[in-house]
Amino acid sequence: MMLGMVACGNNAVTGNNTVPPVASETSTPETPELEGPKREISISAFDRGAVPTEEGSYEDNRWTKWINENSPATVNWIPVDRGQAQQKLSTLIASGSAPDLIWEYDRNYIAQLANQGAIQPIDEYIEKYSTTLKKYLAENPELKSAMTINGEMYAVTSKRSVESIANNGMWIRQDWLDKLELKAPTTVEELIEVAKKFKDEDPDGNGEDDTVPIVFNGNAVQIMRAFFFTNENQWYLEDGQMKHARTLDRFTDSLAYQKSLFDQGLIDKEYITDSNFQRARQLWTTGKAGIYFANWSMDNEIRELKTNVPDAKLVPLESVASKYGKNGLYQELSSNVLIAFNSDMDEDKIETAVKFLDWMLEKGWHSMKFGEENVHYKLANGEVPQRLDADKYRAEVAYANEYAILSQWNTKAEWIPIMAAQDTLSQEIALAKSQALEVALKNEYRRDIAFSPDLPEVSQLIATFAPIATQIEVKVVTGGKALTPEAGMEQVRKEWKRLGGENVEMLAQEWYEKNKEFLK
């Protein structure tokens, strides 16, 4: 259960040395201060290139200073490039210069570090030094499976808010549907028919053949796979047997559907080389695309589209059904980032780190997410942080969420318009997002087990197999009649078998039987 924010009657003093009020019936006592001077700890942070130049750097900015002034530790943040985070962290670990606290979203990576001895079990330290975190984990037992590796707690985490559990999303131009007298598609077949109309019937009304029905960011393939109840990175239980997604008949169907869209010119044929998806984004924001396979939250893309095409009306599109039924679009697990303790940490540092995590979970996260009260937000309806200025927030606060490695925030869809800036465009975007969040969570997403097998044999096989499979799949989709989906999948399955897939399936089954109580 999240900690709710206090009502208006409990007014806190604001300023750089205070924390916006957070409390509720489940709040815990203040985190005890450590005796003597503050001790130093280091923590990894994803460098997403989001810190404005005038704010400083990921290592040194207004929020790193604020943390060091208000938390029970002096923190040195160690940025790692988001796109190469695991590689960078592994290099730091190998050189003996890794940060004290290492975090990642990928549980398999944390398991790999545990098996290498790079991180240490922390059960006894949480029990000995923690107040807030210990109580929180006891109240949220569903997080145990994410933190448990080889029967011991190797990481701590907090729950995702619903807006980060929702991940993928589809958007469609309602004004195009209205102009062509079409209804929003509900099946994979109807999606193709609508896309054909968007391609052939000049929905933007400029008299030119220049519209692209479907564009997408990096989530597109995941979205198309989900229509067929599969995801190329997941394992599934088929009649109780562990099977990798890329070997299933359902995967063949998803590949055939992707090829059909490509062959008919319903997706941008340059998507293979559009590696950073800037072309797709431009097609969408300039009003040349009708359907966007992306994320449910699309603030900047919606804002740019509305600036370029003020009359554009867009709505979230619900997942469409295939012959297998209607699957939800991809959703994350309830656990957020996994924070592990470097094996080189001594007990003094461990105590400091635990006290810091208690502080972050109890109250520090709030300022990282919303900024300073009456500067960046005000409390609306006594509980909802309402952004005062969208531009000021983006410049001064948005990047700070990187430091909130533990959080008790959990939003509600109806809060999104209240939290947003109150200008007309911000409110229009917020209302669309509120609807999109509900749509993104409307249908359950199939996930047979919580986590993929954290076995080195599995990781090694997938690392070798995935690029080979991807190359074959690209040939199927873009190669015309040269390679059918069925023939392509036959090649994929041969490669899986050649690389030892059958043995890995056996190991995965043994792993599942041993760990299934933690995999729900």
C-alpha cells in the first residue's frame, strides 16, 4: 500500500532544506540519524542525457546537493549510459571501482552478479538496520520473488506505480477515422483494413499520396507479438513445459502478421534503418501517420503533433484480438528497480546505505518526483501534486526522478489532469493520457512466470541465439517471397536446436520446478 500525502491542514515549511509532506496511516517513524559525521556511499544512476546544461550533470546538480543536505548520507552518484548500463557496470565491477549500490531493472543481470559473487545477500542487514524498508517489504510480500536469488535476498525494491506498470500503448488519429467514416479496429484483421484506408484514401486531405498508416518506436515488435500472446524475450509454460517464445507456433503467426503489414506498405518500409526512430517520430508529429505503436504516455509527441496539426484528434487504441483472443499490451512486473549491495562494502557502509534507503523510501522520493512545493507544484484536493509550470518542471525536476530508486508513489488515472499544468494544451494532453493509462491496463497481459530462468546456460544460449533469430526474422519480413514465415521459423528452430536449446529447455524446466513458488 502506498503512503498517501497529507491533507491541506498539515502544512509543511517549504524550501531547499525541507521535504514536501508525506504521511498516512501506514507511515513509519522517522529514520534514525547515524551518529557522527555523515558517511559516504556511492550509487549508480542511469545517464539518459536528460540533465539540462544549466542544471549541471548527473553527478552534480541541485538535487544531488539537496539529497546530501537532507539525507543521512553523502552520496556520490556514478552515471552509466542507459544504453550500455550492464556493460559499464560489469567493467566497473571487474576493475574494483563499482559503486556501493548497483541497480538495474533486469533481474537476470542482478542474478548474474549474485552468482559471480559481485553482490552480497542482505537479509540480515535489512533486519538489523532498517525501519521503513523492513516494514514496507513485510506489507508487500509480492516483491519477495523479485529480490530472492538462490533462496536469499540479494536486492531490495519498491512497487511500481500503475503508470510505470503500463508500458506499451497504441494511438490512432480519431479525426482520420471520422473523416473516412471508420470505427476503431478491434481485431488484427480490422487493423489491416483501417490501415489500408489510411494509406489509400488521403485522410489528411492534401491530395497527395504521402500518408503512412502505422509508425512506431522500439515497442512496435513487442506490440505486434502481444497480439498473438507471445514476446520474444519471455518463456512460457506450454502444457506445464518451459518453452522459449521464439520456438512457438504463435510466434510464427506474429511474424506472418508483421510481414503482411510490411508487404502491403502499411508500416514504414524504412523502419529497419530507422534505429533511433526519429523518422517515425517525425512522421507522427508532422501529421503524416495515422497509428502509432509506442507508449501509453506520449507527452512530447502529442504536444508536437498538436502544435503542427492543431485540429488533430487522437485517442488511445485498445489491444486488438487475434485468433488466440485478446491479450493485453506489454505490462511490467510490480517490482521496480532492483538495488544490490556491492560485495566489497563493509558493515559501516552497509548500515549507511540501509539508512539512506529508509530515508528515500520514507520521504526523499517525493521531492525527486515533484520538486519543491509552491515552486514546482502545489497540492490540489489536499493530496494531488499539481504541476505549476510544465516548462519549469521539465527543466528543473524531470531528470531528478532518476535518483528516486525507492518510491511509494502510486498514481490514479483521474489524477493525471489534476497533476498537469492547467493551460489548455497541457490539459488536453493530460486527459488523453488519463484515458490511455486506463486502456493500457484494461486487458491482462500474458506472463506465465514472473521471471526468465536466471541460469548462465540460458543467458549464454539466448545471447548467441537472439541475433541469429533476429536476422532470420528480418529476412522473413522484408524479403518478399524469398523466405516465408514458416520456412523462416524452421530455420530459427534448427538454430535453437544446434545451439543446445533442447538441453537448455531441460535445465529451464528443472529451474522452474525448483523455484515455482517464487515465480507467481
